[in-house]
Amino acid sequence: MAAIGLVALIIGFVFQIQRDMMLGIGCGFLPTGVGGWYIYSRARHSPSKQRNIEIEIDERNQFIGLKAGYTSFWIVYWYIFLVTLLARYITLPLWKLGVFTLIFMALVFFFFRFIYNRQY
């Protein structure tokens, strides 16, 4: 992921191809890749961190994550459908609506992740 982010930043700033989009891709992938590398490199030396990673990828947590993702997808799908229908009456600028939508998506996912974690 870090390599994808670095390549996107190079393409955007050195070659001036879709600079804004490549900046967004780079800012998303680069820290994620570096953070993932850091976590896994530190986990080699710590049994408790290794155990946390094993718990994260067990069947129950994968099931909960997939179920929460499925449910939140459909809720956000209908939210975007309603926003599209009501676009004529919404007075918010598009960037504010986009930021709200991103926050709403994360909140819905983590809400259902919490609910399903307690349920299963």
C-alpha cells in the first residue's frame, strides 16, 4: 500500500497527471501502508500483539465485519439514493455533503460492528 501511495504521489507531482486525485490516493495509501508495516514489524517481537492480530482474523470477527459491512452498505446505498432524489432541495455545498457522507458511512459501519459484536 505504501508503494501505491508513493507511486501516486510521484505521478501526480512529478508528471503532473491528475494531481489532485493522485494527492488523495497518495494521502490515503501511504500512511496506511506505513502504519501496517509498522504494526506487523513490531508484532514480531511482541507475543501480545501477535495474539491481537490472530484474534482480529479469526472466523467470528471476519463474520461480524462482513455482516456489518453488508448492512452498512445497504443503509448508505439508500441514504445516497435519497440524497440524489432530494438534491434539488439540499442547500449544502457538495463538499460539505461529501464530508458528511464519509463520516456517516464510518459511523454506520462501526455502529453495526458494535451491535453485531455484542450479538454474536
